[in-house]
Amino acid sequence: MILSTLASHSSLQILHGAKMEGFRTAILSSQTRENFYRRFGFIDNFLVYKNEEEAINLLNSLQDAIFIPHGSLIEYVGIERVSKIKLPIFGNRNLFPWESNQVKKMKLLEMSNIKTPTRFERPEDVDRLVIVKLPGAKGGRGYFTARTKKEVKEGIKQLLDKKMIQNEDELIIQEYIIGIPMYFQFFYSPMLQRVELTGIDIRYETNVDGLRRLPGDIKADPTFVVAGNIPAVARESILPLAFEYAENFIKTTRNVVSPGVIGPFCLESIVTDQLDIIVFEFSGRIVAGTNIYVNGSPYSWLYWNEPMSVGRRIAREINLAIQKGKIEDVVT
Amino acid sequence: MILSTLASHSSLQILHGAKMEGFRTAILSSQTRENFYRRFGFIDNFLVYKNEEEAINLLNSLQDAIFIPHGSLIEYVGIERVSKIKLPIFGNRNLFPWESNQVKKMKLLEMSNIKTPTRFERPEDVDRLVIVKLPGAKGGRGYFTARTKKEVKEGIKQLLDKKMIQNEDELIIQEYIIGIPMYFQFFYSPMLQRVELTGIDIRYETNVDGLRRLPGDIKADPTFVVAGNIPAVARESILPLAFEYAENFIKTTRNVVSPGVIGPFCLESIVTDQLDIIVFEFSGRIVAGTNIYVNGSPYSWLYWNEPMSVGRRIAREINLAIQKGKIEDVVT
Amino acid sequence: MILSTLASHSSLQILHGAKMEGFRTAILSSQTRENFYRRFGFIDNFLVYKNEEEAINLLNSLQDAIFIPHGSLIEYVGIERVSKIKLPIFGNRNLFPWESNQVKKMKLLEMSNIKTPTRFERPEDVDRLVIVKLPGAKGGRGYFTARTKKEVKEGIKQLLDKKMIQNEDELIIQEYIIGIPMYFQFFYSPMLQRVELTGIDIRYETNVDGLRRLPGDIKADPTFVVAGNIPAVARESILPLAFEYAENFIKTTRNVVSPGVIGPFCLESIVTDQLDIIVFEFSGRIVAGTNIYVNGSPYSWLYWNEPMSVGRRIAREINLAIQKGKIEDVVT
């Protein structure tokens, strides 16, 4: 059987893990990136496309293959084209439309009794420090903070002027929570019927994470474009709450977006100085922060006494499903 | 033989390491946390307590067991109850009272010819930037910085008002050293008669480590609550000084707090831009920053060509002691 | 065969890796550091010197040995003495004079079609935020930022007054790029005829990385002395550009500094919020940031399904060269 993915985001980790679990591997790559991916020995087949239309056709020509989605899939290929993928997709493809819509996304969290930042429907309602976010996984491009209605409106106007959004309804205006970011990476295993913490990361964002290096009297507007990730662990005493959130989320998605979340997901959180966890976003698939842990994370080593990246964990889950004759439980 | 610990802090790592070394494991857990710890496969026995009194009784009922203390023990159970633990305790239990008292703590460092920040006995003496710290390992809660006697006094008044302290004598007022934090994690092995560097970490503190992400003109008071840890390595040329400090500290504790430090300890330091190491605190047991290194650290791999967390290192030391018939050399 | 290096920088990693690959090891150490290095079990021979003159003689007395240079070599021993090393040196020793000269250094990057910050020949030309750097690998000591010609001149005057430089021609004045630092560590293998990404790190600098912890109204001048390193991974979509730069650099050095770069090198970069990579410096040898990855990095695990530090990778390359009878292809 072939495990395949789109050339970007966490594809190296996914295909490396697939190879370690004994699968053949295929990558769906644009022409411009092919050379880069040829540098690695664990990719068996190259499906090189000229345009996104061709990409879907190439993918659908694969026999006996599963497709592993990641955070760049919708961004690169578009949600409509993704819906035309005929290959079985690892995880729950019904989550894609929920993820593309910031409002629906936050609703899934709220339904799970997970603490989230206050959301403001309209710029007029803003009464505190907020962050304004764009739809989809654009890696933070265009995000801005604002303290007043006026600043929110000015920021939105700039996004419209730069054509970064079509209209302001696409945006989400969220209370800005003061605390530290922590991204809790989980994996729900239908085969083992348990949720595993696969790692924690912090995003490394340009330019905001560089600004502190400037002399105090030099001003530059912060931008929040994710360019990398840094590893972290959490205080052990906050993990029970993180797991409670994870379990709640799994139950909610099972009820609302059948068959529920399968495999990797991430609760993107701020930890406050009351050691409360406020989740401001989730990802329903593998996140790029797992790329830190190609040889396993401080948490994955607690479950597996072997190197277990999330990429490999996906392949392992597929292996377990094949052995049990239950592959339909992990793909949609 | 059973290795046991209290459910918190670094207990996952400790029991995971114990299991890797072939021990049976037991966890002493409050009812609220039991479910969380049931998620992990390496915990054999659960001692679930309703209150701290029961906790000590449950622990004392264990046969053929050793108890591994960590930084949350005194905080959760209280130093008086801890003194009633009849099980052999890995390490030197005589260090506990020294650690609970900030003044005695700093004295051990000073006696070791380790550079420490200037200490101010009374708020009236303050003549520079200081940090005011609470007793015990409260994870930084309530810590504040101040520049003048007046600010120190105001801060202390707030702590008294919030009942975070009983009286101001419990506090320690330290010169605030400008530089970068580095936590040097050591392990003194009576069996191999050597000190090992097991890792280096940086604390990830809420909200101070999130504040830099705020626009420059938004003000928020920094708080210093440790919510996690980030891995780091040190410039190789500063390690000789760190080891000199570690050796001095081992000698001092041997003379002053017999039988001296055994197993893990940590020198909590600021490295200045003169590449000097100023130690502002120590921990006489395993620190939570070692949780980063469940699969070994950049330093542990220099000693052991196998994954060696500090949790496992403790279990290994007990194993070595059993083999040599010298278990009394590593417990008190 | 013996692999040898100078006691500092990344020597622990280099000799640990050499031992894992089956070599005998030797360290060239000053008397003051000998005790520190005796703590590690993988160093077979100690060449202890009283002064730098003796150091070179001791080294040249080694039989059947290769010397592995690192970033502290020129700094400690001086470029003239280094030229007297008769042992074969792993890598390209002809790069040393290029690295010691900031202007020639930047020229190699520019010739490689790598984006670099604008360079200002004279303080008079400065028209934007700049960083002024000292020659050699002094770990950032003395570096300063400035916004105007006037500030540049004042800063230079201070360096001259403190005798940190002899004259201002040694300095390099570079545009200060706003973004986040990322250090891309590469390894060019003549034996496998490929370039590998061995890891990415962020420098941990004192005091600049500690200043953000100060209350907002306390001012301290930032200094940029590297005291350690923190691990990171990059967004997968920026890696193709990083590899393009690496390939270009290999080609340029082959043409201009025969036989070209061999083994580890590092492209020291800022990633902007346009996800562009601007390289402000390179290292032509192993960098200290690789010390994070003694057990392999998230990237090295993609190439090697075994722990592969850069130290070990060097030893592996020498092993491959010996097997192929081509040792002269990896030493100069």
C-alpha cells in the first residue's frame, strides 16, 4: 500500500514515517519543488503537477493508496478541489469545511466546554485588546492586534485595500489573551481507543519574535507569520486539563462532524498566569509544529519506546487498522 | 523493588525511567488526578488519597519501596508531613528544610564560592533593581521586580493583603542580574563518584514570556509563573565554571548537610554578557526542566549511549547501588 | 587513526562522534581546561599546552591523525599559527583567511546569488538601521546597533577606546534586517556528493534575550554575546530556498577557494515576514549550534536512521573516504 501526501508543510515527516512503517510512499509536488524533495531517500513516487487541476487527477490515478492531509492542503489546492480527491483520506475529511470557517471552528471548541477568548461579532463591539485573524491557515499573514474599534476598522480597511480579504465577514475578532502560547499536539487513535499527547511546541513567528532584539526606542509593527517552531514541555500539573479538553473535543466532533476527529489534532492555546488554558484555535490534522519531533517528543517516548514522529504514528495507525481489518475506521 | 513518587511535577518521567530500569512503579495521587495518570502504561500501582494525611499513611504501607521526591512534594504535602515518610527516600532528605528557607538556601551557595546576587536584608537597604521572591517552590507565583525601596514595600504590602505570605521575613530580596537565564541540571552519583551534567533548560514563564508579543505601547505587568520549559545548550567554554560550581556545592553540602547532595540537583543561573555565571537559587532534587529530556539530553548522550532521562538516571543509580550492596549510600 | 580537535566550542561533540565511529581521539587543551575534559570517557589522548606556540608543536607530533577545526580555532590560536598545523585538516583550510575577513566573507555570499543585507563602506553612508560587527568569531562581543551616522561613529569610537579593535576598517556595517534569526546548518559530503541539512538553531544571546523580562520602563543596552543555542525547525516551504543557497555557496567556493567547502558550514540568516531568507554571515566549519543535536536533529533523522551529530557526521565522512581510498578528498 502507498501512503501519499502533498509536498509541503510536514510531508517530509509524513513520508519518512510511512517508510519506517514499511509503506511505499508517493509525493504530489509542483514542478518548482520537485528538485528539493528528490534530495530525500524515502520518497518512492513523484507525482509532479503543473497546476492544481492536474494535481487532483494525478492523485486519483494512484492505486491502493491513502492520502494524508496536512495544514497546507486547503491553502494550496482549495477546498473545492480537495473534495474531488477520490483516494481514501486518513482522518475525517468532513472536518475540512469546519476548519476553513473561523466562526464554525470556534463553535466546535465552545461546544466542547473548552475555554476560548471572547469573540466580537462586529468591530463596533470591541471593548478591549483584540487580535484580528484571517480565514484559513495562512500562517498568520495579515493578523493584527488592536485596542479600539477604530484600530480594528483601520486594520480591516488595510486588508481590504491589499485584497488580502474579500469582505470583513471572513475575519474573526478575538479577545487577546495575555499569557504564553502553547500548542498541544494530540493524536486520537480509534485502534487503541485512546488519545495521546504527541508533543508541545511554540511557534516561531516573524517578525514578532525578532523585535525584542531591537533597541527599545526603535519601533516596528509586529507581524505574526509562522516561519518555524520551537520545542517545549508543559508543567505536568496543567496536563490533566489539556487532556480533558482533548477528550471533550473528540466527543463533540463525534457528535457533530461524524465520524469525529481521527489521528492528529492540535489545541492552540494560551496559558495564563493562573495556569488556565485558553484555546484560541484548533487544527484538525497534523500541524507543522510536529516537525520538531521526527525522532519522537518528550511525550511520545512515554507511550512508545521507539522513535515515533506524528508522521510515523499515522502510518502505525494505518498498520494497526490493516491488521484488524478495520481500515474504514481511520479513513473517510 | 518498587519506585514510587507523588503524582505531579516530573512523576511521569520518574516512573517511566523506573520501568525502563526494570522496577515496579507506584504513584501517590489525589483523586482528581488519578484518571490522568491512568493514561500511561508504565504505572503499576495507584495509591489514591483523599487528603494529605492519608497520603503519608498510604505511602508508608508500601513494602520494599523507595520514594523519589521532586519539587512539588513539600509544596503539596507540607514539610512536616514529609518528615513522617518512613520509606527510604532517594537523595538527602536533610536538604528539605534548607530548601524551604530562602536565606539558608542562599547561604549554601555562598559557602560554595558560587557567585550569587547581592541579597538585601530589609526593603530599606535596596539601592538597585531587585526581584522579590516568595519561599518554597511556588513556581514563581507572586514574584515581582522593583527598583526602589518604595516599590519593594508596596509589593510586599500587596502580597500580605492577598495572604500570599504571612510576614515579610519569608521573602528574599535579591539584586536583579541582567543576563540570560540558564538552568544547569546536574546529577551527583555516589556509585560512579562523579557529577554529570544531565541537561540545561530555560523556564517558559507566563505571562512574561508572552509580553514581548504585545504591541510596544500596550503595558501589562510581568508575572513569572513557570508553565513549561524550553531546551538549550551552553557555549562549551562556560561549562568548566558550571562544573566547578557543581563540585563546590557537592562538597559544601557534604560538610554542612550530611551526607550531602545525592542524585539530581540544579543550579539556577543567569549568564551575564561577561560570560559569568551568577546562581540565584538551587534545587536539591529533580527539577521539572528535566521533563524536556525524556529521551536523553545533548549532554546525557555524552555519558550514556542510550536514552537516559534524569528519571531513568535515578533508577539506574539505585540499580547500581543494589548491585554493589550499597543502597544506604543513595537513600536517607 | 586519531581524530583530534581543540578543547572548546564543539569539541565534546566532535570527539564523542569520532569515538562512535570507531576512531581514537585526542584533545588539544590548555592546562586550565584539562580537568574539565577529563570528565568524559571518550577522549583517549590529552595534549596539554602551556601556550599557543607549544599547542601547534604538540599537535604536529601526532602520528596518523586528522585535525578537526571549529569556530574557536582561529580565535584562540591565531590564523598565523593555524597555518603551521602540519596535520591534515578536515575540510578546506583555504577558507580560513576568507572567514577572518568580514568583507571577503560577504563577497562569497554575494557571488553565490544569496540575498545579503546592504553593506555600508563608511559610517557616512549609513541611511537606515544598521548593526556594526567586529571581525572574527568573537561570539558577538562588541556588536552594536545604530540608526544614524552619528550613532555609528560614536559606537566605533567606544570600540577603539576599549581597544576592542585596532582601526575601523576591521568592522562591517550591515543593514539591520527585521525578522527572526535562523541558522541553517549544512554538511557538504564529497563522498555522497550531496548537501544535507543537519539542523537549525537560534542563538541564545546575553543580555539581549534576557531584556524582555525586564519591566517595560527599565532600560538597559542590549548586548549580543552568544552564550548558548536553542533548537528550532523551519516551515517546510522555506527549505527549498535554503538548499538553493547552500548549493550556490558550494559551487562558488569550489570556483573561488579551491577545493571548495567540505563538510559542515552554516548560513546565518534572518527570515523576514515575506518568508525571504537574508544571509548576514556564514561559517565554513562546524558551528556551536550543532551542540544541541548530539543525538541527531529533526533533519538528520530524515537522512540517517541512527543518531547522527555533526561531530559523528564528520567522522562518518572520514570513514567513507578511507573506505573509498579518497581521504585526500576530505582533508587539506
